[in-house]
Amino acid sequence: MYKFLGNEEEAVFNAVVNGGTSGFKALMAGARKAPGEFEDLEGCAYFWSSTEYDEKDGWHFFCFDNYRSVSVYNSDNKSGFSVRLFKDKE
């Protein structure tokens, strides 16, 4: 999705936030990290990718409201991030 929406942090952010051009409507709900703490409530949105990084971690992307950007990283699979499903274009 990141590459499909422009592969540039601010362009992808503008496409996925509520009111953006993609229709995705990312809500800044934060995340639950692997140890169990919640963080970034109302400031970031985290979403899992379906792609594994390795047997312990998965890829995710997250939106930073303050910086109007989106980044892609790997995190422990025990983290609690949002899930959204997408259908590939045919």
C-alpha cells in the first residue's frame, strides 16, 4: 500500500488519514506494545502488514499525526496494532 500510494511519507499520510484521497481513513488510536503498555493514543496509528519480517517480527506501517508522515518498520508479533484488509487491484 505504501508504494501504491506514492512511496513518499507526506503523500502517503495525506492519502490515508481521515478525509484523505485513498478512502482509508486511518484513526490515530495508538498501539499496545509487546510488554503490554499502550502508547501514542490519539497521536499515531499503527497497522500490520501481511508480510513477515522473520519468525518473531512482522512489518507494520504507522502514521504520525504531528509530523504528517508515514513510516514502515518491523515489530514483535506480540504487539497490538490495528488490522485493515485490502483487496489487490485486478
